Amino acid sequence: MTDVDSLREAIEQYEAQLSQVQLALTTATEGHDKDNLLSLQSDIQELIALTKESLRSAEGKDTSDNEDDGLSDSQDEEDDPMAKEYAMFKAELEEEEEEESKTKDENEQQESSSNSNSIEVSKKISGNA
């Protein structure tokens, strides 16, 4: 698969993700979740725009003589704003997932603690009766 093909595939995936986020926004209520979805929507839209820009650039490179063949791949990645943007986007998504995981774990711990207290109270009540 060429760079151009992978960029086209990435755009399709991002647009599918954007559609899912927009669908989720229609059902989201005001608050933290909606704010996160709006931020994610904005990030995905920016990512799509940057990927399309990279695609246009890659299509232009494919038809040119690749004048910058002297650059190594690592230098290309360092100079590529798209790569930097994608890395930042990925990091932000990982942070969101970590926050959701922590919240879920805290809720489970509270629920477990609450269940333990209920069992202890039930034992005391049945022991006193």
C-alpha cells in the first residue's frame, strides 16, 4: 500500500469516526461529556483537513522527481506537521481513555464498598434479631 493509499484510507476512517461523534452529539446532554465530544469533533475535523493536505502533497510528490530524496525518513517525520499533529491527537485520545478508565475504576470501588457495607449491616441486623 502506498502512502497515498494509506492517507486515503485514513481519511475514510476519520470521516467515519467524525460521523459517530456527530451522532453521539445529537444524544448527548449538556455537560462534561458533550464538551468532550465537541472537542473530539473539532480535533477530528482538523485531523481530516491536515490529512487531506498531506494527501495533496503526497500526490504531488508521486508525480514529481522527489527532489528531496536526500532526507532520511526520520527527518521527514520531524519536519512533518501532520505527524506532530497526529501524535498530539493520539496522546489526547489516550488521556481521555485513561480518565474514563479511572472514573470507571473509582465507581466500581465505590459500588464494591457500598455493597460490603450493606452486607455488614444485613449481618448485624440478622444477628440482632
